[in-house]
Amino acid sequence: VQLQASGGGLVQAGDSLRLSCVASGRAVYRGLSVAWFRQAPGKEREFVAAIKGNGGGTYHADSVKGRFTISRDNARNTVYLQMDSLKPEDMAVYYCTAGSRLINSNLPNPRAYDYWGQGTLVTVSS
């Protein structure tokens, strides 16, 4: 599976962005769980949100709940991250990732995922 993330950019605090993660190379995309992680300079990779495969639920980190929404369009092999009310502390490189063996308890663990995209940079000015 190849993952292509896009949609990052430079915005002001309070603005919105929508990130996209397009998957290719595997027929049964709808069975994969897909997540977004982010990594700011000098910090560890941080879980942002995940959406389970086969109609499973969505999960968001407390730091983004109420502001970010993850969703998927299986017909387009695409997962989105709608980011509203952006803050300077949201500034990071955002990575999409996917895996087939995820359970709720390991969704925030980056080692649980099998495939990673290249990342897209989100810059938020105050």
C-alpha cells in the first residue's frame, strides 16, 4: 500500500485546512484502519486521529477533539482530516498511516501501523 498525503500549507490561527491521504496498491482498502499522526520539531510523533476499517468508529486525540474530524471515502481510497480553529501548537508535519491489525487500544501507537505516507507540513502563524 502506498499512501500520499497532501493539503498542508501556511495558515493563520483560527483558519481551517483539510488534509487528504490517498491510498493505492491494495484492493481491499475499506478493511484498513487509517490514522493521522503529527510531529513537530524536537518532539515525538503524536497521534491525532484514526478511523477504523469496515465501518468502524473514529477516534480523536483530546488535543484536537471538537476541532479536527477524520473521515473516509472508500470509493476514492481517501481519508480526510478536516482541521478547524487551528492553533500555533498544531504546527507540525502530518503523516497518514494505515494498518490491518489495529484494535482500539493500540490506535495511538505508531508501531502498530504497517504503511506510512511521506508527510505534509502544516504551518500556523499566530
